[in-house]
Amino acid sequence: MTHLDNVVAHLAQPALPAPTHRRGTTLPPHRLPHLPGRVTLPEQAHTPSPTAVEWFNHAPEDTLRQSLLGCLRSLRWAHRLTDHRPYPDLDALLAASDEAAYDLTATDLTEALAGETLPSLPSDTYDVAHTALSAAHAAYEARFGHVFVISLDGTPPVERLDRTLEGIRSRLAHDPEEERVVVAEELRRLAAERLIGFLRDAPL
């Protein structure tokens, strides 16, 4: 029996019971706690140019907000980033992105999660992997009521399946409040990654 077969068998067990309590109205106190095994965002291979930040500072407000929703589907987050312009440099913009993400309420997180899709796999991923991942996502959504999100930035494509499956398996053991903290952190990281990509492709 292969490692992947073991994962499939493990995830084929009945889904864990639904949470017995509802999430609170806001995130836990202002800053997220340290998450074991997590590191800061790696240095980007192609850092957006200062011209891209200048473009961000002067882009039409409505157009920019709509584009930012493609990075994180939170109106509060998009409004914060546009309303606090101008930014002197990329570091300041990313710091503002983090700050806005930390301040999202439970309602904001629900809004953001509704815009997320499942992590993609390489096109040549074999069928049994898709079976394992489908079972894993089904177990996770039955447990927490929303899609699984994870930042795979810096993870080689050949390792993304294992990283995703391991993430789901470990996080299924969380209670809803613990998982909400992790989800908020993953969304923050995803927003920063997508914002950098958005700036790289800015119409300068």
C-alpha cells in the first residue's frame, strides 16, 4: 500500500461532526499568533518595479478596487488599500496589505473565502491523486463549512499535492476557532502573493 493509498483510506472515513459552536464576530486579538512551521514570504524572483507602485498610487479608484478583489475578495481589504494611498514603496504597500488582512472580521473572512477556489495541481497529476484530494477537500468542507485555503508560494509543483494533503490532514484536527486563525493567516499570505503578481503585470 503506497503513502497516497494510505491518505485516501484515511480521508475516506466518515467526515468529522459539524462544529458545535459558531464562530465569534471578530478575529482573535489584533495580531495572529505564531504558527509553527511557517516562514515569512520568500523573496520574490521578480520584484515589481517602483514604477508599478507609482502606477498603483495613481490608478483610478474604482478600477483598482475591482482589480484588488482578484487578490482577495474582501471589500474592506480593497477599500483600505485604495483609501490609504499613496505608498512610498512596495514594502509599505505590502505592510498595508498585511495590516488590512489582520483586521478582517469573521464576516469579512467569510466574504473572502467565498471567492476562493481549490489549490490547483499540475496538469499531469495522476487520477488517484485527484481522488485523494477530492476526499480530503470533502472532509475539510464538511468539518468547517468552507473551502480549504493554503499558500503554496515557493513550493515546487511536484510537492504541492503532498503539501496540500498534509495541510488538510493536520488542520482537520483543529477546532473551528483554531482553524479560523490559520485560515486568516493563509488568506493574508495569498493576498500578498497575488498583490505582487498583480503589480508585476501592471499596465505601465
